[in-house]
Amino acid sequence: MTEIKSVQEIAQSGRTNREVSNTFRPFELQGRPIEDQFMNWNTMIKTPYDKNRVDAYTRTRVILMNGIENNSVLTSHAMTRMTKNDEIKKKMAIIRRADSQHQETVDWLNPGNQSILETTIGYEQVAVDLTANLAKNEPEDYFRQVLDFALLEDFDHLYRYSMLMKMLENKDAENIVQGKTEIKPGRPTSIEHRHPDDEMRLHFDKNSVHVKSWMNYFTIVSGEQQTMLYYKTHGANLEDDLARKLYAEIAEIEEQHVSQYEAVGDPTATPLQIATLIQLNEAYNYYSTMMTEPNERIRSVWAEFCAHEIEHFNMCNNLMVKYEKMDIRDLIKDDKIEPLIVFEPNKEYINKVLETQVNLRPYNMEFVPEDHLPSDWKSFGYQSKVNAGGVPSEIVEERFRER
């Protein structure tokens, strides 16, 4: 019989046990009853981190987990609009309310004195080091290539925003990334713009794909979607005309990334399967952050919410068993997920990808060298339209070098 342990016990033992600290065993963890999860306002909104002292990867964990929770809430709302079953609707609503409170707790850990551009540097550090970590540990070759492809584009976004922040706020992005992520050009943003047809990707098979691929899929879709939403929401709050245009330009790239990533998932998965996998992904990500977070106060948030998500996962799985006669283990075919998602420097990996793949372009759902593209590649025409009259990402670099 499986021994059920509390998340806090696992967190403590994980500090000395490498297998525990690098392996997520959701069926061995004790959740917290759903009715005990709701928070009052004082509990929900906690003291934010100090932007001048926070570890760079604590900031990235906050940004990622905000995106993970947002995706859960948004997807749940969309699914509910297409569901007739009243019991499923009620269970999804109560889970969604808890996740909504989680999202506000996590997002409000960002301090109010952190500028939009400072937060943006954090978002791009997430995009770079999260994507690299997922790619390094992705079992599916094609999915890894999809990750590597977008990695070089987010890498360039970090470079562009860093120059903009120096120009507008006279702040050095190195103080935010703390030397853990390199800041230099990737695949130029100006040539990243593509026709929607060229964002189509092959999808994996839910009946044979590794559970780690499912987790990587939901993690990267959530992260990129959150980045897109942040840029689309906050770009309009800036006064500088060039800054507003750069946010618009890069927001469109993030929309492309969401399109390509979401296409990788198996579209035949049922809504209940998706809901259960999303809750599993939330628990997995909270477990990962809990095991790697140096800030004790924030680590306690990760541990508490991990226990919440274990309960959400079990609730959704019970619905699957009841209405689809299928346990989630029949789909994922494993009782553990490894390795964990870890924020750490990935300079060697990124530079290798940069050296070998910067000239790749998507064509017919594969990636080919630029000189292998046909002259009528749809993205050539699309780029000529959106880049007509000047490209914000190029103008930022030109003005920065003039200074």
C-alpha cells in the first residue's frame, strides 16, 4: 500500500535525499481539503519580495507560477462554457476559485516599485531559462526542436528589452538577471515574424507520449501565454512611442509562440483529461519550485499551494473515473515524473543551440535552413507587410548604439 506523506514532510526530506528532490510522486502526496483552501484578503495578499535583494530565480518562479495559475483558470472557464454536466461544472468552479486566489497571491508577490521594464526582464529570463531546461529534459525529439527554435527568439527579446530599459530608465538588466543568463543577440526579432500558416506544428500522440512531455507542454504553453498577456496588457501603459511599438512587436511573437506550442499537444484528449493533466502540472510545478526555492517565506507558499493542487488533481481524476471510466494513470502510464523543472544557468546549452540553429526556419511543420526555403514562403510576404516603415526591435538597437 502506498504511504501517503504531507508535502511539507517531502520538502524537508528533499533537502538531503537527491531522489526525492528530483522526483515528483503525486500519488504519494496528501492534498488539503478543498473547503479549507479559501483565504481571506490578508492571507491572500502577502508582503512582496524586495526587488533589490531577491534572487533572480525567485523572481522567475513567481512569474512562472503566475502563468501556470492563469492558464488553469482561463482554460477552466473555456471548458465550462462547453460542458453540460452540472457536477463537472460545480467541481471545476470550486477548483477554479481556489486557483484564482492562488494566482492573486503569487502575482502580488511582485513589488509595486518594480517597473514594467524591470518585470519584463524577469519575464524574458523565465522564457530563456525555462525553455532551455524543458528542452534539455524533453523525451520527444520533435518537441525538443520546437522548444529550441523559440528559445533563440526569446533570447533575442531579452537583448532588445535590456537596451530599451537602459535607454529609458538608465538601469542595467544585469542587475536583474544577476549574471545567470547571458544578454546578447539571438535570432533577430525582425525576422521572427511569420505567417500563421508557418506556426503549425505536428502533435504528439497521447497514447504513447511520455508524461514528462505532457508536463513540458502545459508548462511552456502557460508560460508563453502569460508573457503574451503581460506584454499586450502593459505595453499600452508606457508613454514612450518606441517602447509601445517594441512591446507590440514582441507581443505578436509571443502570440506566435503560443500558437506553435499549443499545436504540439494531442487534440484528441478529452476536456476531463486536459483538466486533470493541468492540475497535475500545477502540482508538479509547485513541487519543483518548492524543492529549489531559497527564500523560506516564499517556499512556504509553494508548499501550501502544492498540497492544494494535489487535491484538485485528485478531484479531477475522480471525475474522469466516474464519467470516462478511466484513471489518469491509464493515460500517463507512470506514477512519477522526473526530473523536476529547475531554474539554473543554461549558458552552454543556449550557446550550442545558437551556433547550430539560428538560421533555421519553420516550413511544412519542420525546421529547415533559411537557404532551403522556397521563394514563395508565406512568411516572406508577411514580414514585408509588418516590417514596412521600420522595425521597432531594430530601431531600439540603432538608437542604443548611437548613444
